[in-house]
Amino acid sequence: MLKILGRNSSINVRKVLWLCSELDIAWEHEPWGEDPQSLHSPQFMALNPNAMVPVIIEDDFVMWESNAILRYLANSNGGEWLYPDNPRARAPVDQWMDWQATELNTSWRYAFMSLVRNSPAHQDPRLLAAAVKGWSHTMGILNQQLEKTGRYVAGRNFTLADIPVGLAVNRWFETPLDHPDFPAVQTYYERLTEREGYTTWGRNGKP
């Protein structure tokens, strides 16, 4: 059985848990990281030298890096409807997953650490203002894309890309800041909420 290591408050662990809901994958959970020091233990570092969650284990197969885990699980559990085999159908899914991991994640990091985690190292007003502006800019890019597709981030159908992007959208709305009016993002948020996996692991009160 699939083992998922990592606290379920982690946005990256929740990606994997949501996908398991979509694909009806049975799993066991080990909440590593509730004590941050546990991630630096020799036992965990042997699994992931980056000391980060999630990590998955299947028999003697170990894997880390959340978006790569999503691709692996979709490929190995009949997830073609989420992650198509056709290269041109798959390409926009990969594009928006990579965009989430690079551009979108980078844009929210300082503001999230300041406003949600209350990190003392992230309280410079000028840097916070710049971070909020940058985060709004990337969310504006997402809004434009959703206006084009009319439904989901990579097209008309729900795909693997909507899992990392959808969790990032929840983080956007759960962070206490002035949110620009992005109607397509708001509609997308409500559409995702129709999915049981999203209400359990995404829009569940955790940023």
C-alpha cells in the first residue's frame, strides 16, 4: 500500500492526498514534520536529503517532490483522464504545473510567510508590498488563462494541473490581504469546490 509521509497541513502533502481521492488510491499516512526537527533525523534524511515533505513509499520505491509524485501516481493508477498520453494534450498540463512550482510559488512566498506564518524575518513593509503586488500579478495571469479556457487551467477539462494550481488558489483566498477582483479565479474556486477531494484537502480552512 502507498505510504504518504508528511503533515497533512502541508500544501504539498495535500496535493498528493487530493489526487489519491480523485483516483481512489488507498494510502497510509505518517505525519512526519509536525515536529520540524523530525525532518532532519537520519531516518528521514535517508528518504529525502532535502528534509522536506511529502515523501511516498511503495514497497522499496521512494519518491519526493510533490508535482513529480502527482505525475507518477497518475501514470501508475489509471490517471490518463487527468494526465493524457498524447504529447500535445499533456503539454499544457505540464506547462501549468511547472508554472505553479516556479512563478506562482515564488510570488506568494514572502507575503505568505509574513501574513500567515507571522515570520519575524518577513516583516519588511516594502518587501511585503512588493510581494503582494507580485502575487497579484501572477494571479492576474491565471485569471487571463481561465478567461480563455472558460473552465480549468489547462483547458475545458479538469486535469492534473488543477491540483497544484487549485491549492495555490485556496492559499490566495485564505491569506489576509486585499484581493484584486479576478472573476475567473473566483468562479474557478467555486467550481473546484464541487469536487470532494478539494473540499477535504484544499478548501478546508487551511491556507
